[in-house]
Amino acid sequence: MKFEALCQSGLGSSFMVQMNIQNILNEENVKKDITVEHSDVGSATPDQADYFFLDPTLETSAAGLPKDRVIVLNSLVDPEELKNKVNAVLDKEGIAHD
């Protein structure tokens, strides 16, 4: 499985979200191999990842991605929101976590 964090340029905030997702997966003791990467929203394609995490201002730019696989983060710096949304994806996929 692959998660992709997206931002406008693919450098700053997406990299921060990528690191935060990786930390959550470690804290939640996820045993399944989940790759987490980051990219710019303009080059993201539906086959690039299973789930895409992005800021609400980028929803229009991500219109070509499947809506059921786009996870909108209202705040890129709220650790609880990100944890809840990552855990919701894990639950949806039946992936064990703490």
C-alpha cells in the first residue's frame, strides 16, 4: 500500500506530512508495509498511490484523483486530525494498528 502527501510544489508541507504519517504508522505499530512519499499535486496521477493526503486549497488541483482516495487535511499541523484520518484509512483497509 502507498500513501502520498501532496502540496503545491512537492517540497515543504508535503514532506512534513509524509514524515508525520510515517511517525503515526510507527506509533500505531502498523506491521503492514506501507510506503509513504510526497509529491506536487500537479504531477499526481491516480495510479501513483492508494491514498492522497492534501490541504483543502488543493482539492480543485486534485480533481483528477479518485475522490474516495483523497484525504483532505483541514490543518497540516494538527497531529490529532492526521492521526484520526490515517487510522480511518487503516480501519477501512482492515489494517491492524494500536
